[in-house]
Amino acid sequence: MTGRTNTVTVPEDVYTQLETHARSSARSVDDLVAQTLAHGLPPTAEPDLPLAVQAELNAMEQLSDEADALMVRKAQAYAILHHRGYTLPTLDELHAQTP
């Protein structure tokens, strides 16, 4: 693995857990830490999207829990409609509908 080096001090019990998991998965502690950090980061917008869309998607990280709950409800509703065979609008079609 190539990348930047950063020294982080972790509690002894956390490091012991890292060593145990790394050993059991035949990986290095460095690889396990890098993967754990990567999975803990919020998703970022795809770089090929327009900058305005990237900014909007990245701003979602700052939304309140109430807004997050609303988005989960909308996503579930879309999933149910898709499962029932409805044709859902594409992202471009949704953007075209936005005033």
C-alpha cells in the first residue's frame, strides 16, 4: 500500500483489537486501519458530476437528523415503487423538474 504516513496514538485495548483482527484476516495492522478509516468517512460525490451537484451532495453531511429521516423515508418509498415495477425518473429528469 502506498500513501501518506500519519502517526496516531490509540489506546492499548484498541490496538490489541486491531492486531487481533489483522492476524485473523491475514492482513497488516496498517491495512486494517486504512480500511477502517475509509469505511468511517462519509461518502463523497463523484468527481465527474457538475460542481454545483457535488456541493449539494456533500452538503447533505451537514443536514439535521430530521432531514436525514425524511431522506430515508423517500429512499424507501422509491425502493418500494421500483420493486412494484414502476419506472422511476432518472437523476437528470428529477433535476429538470426542480424549479
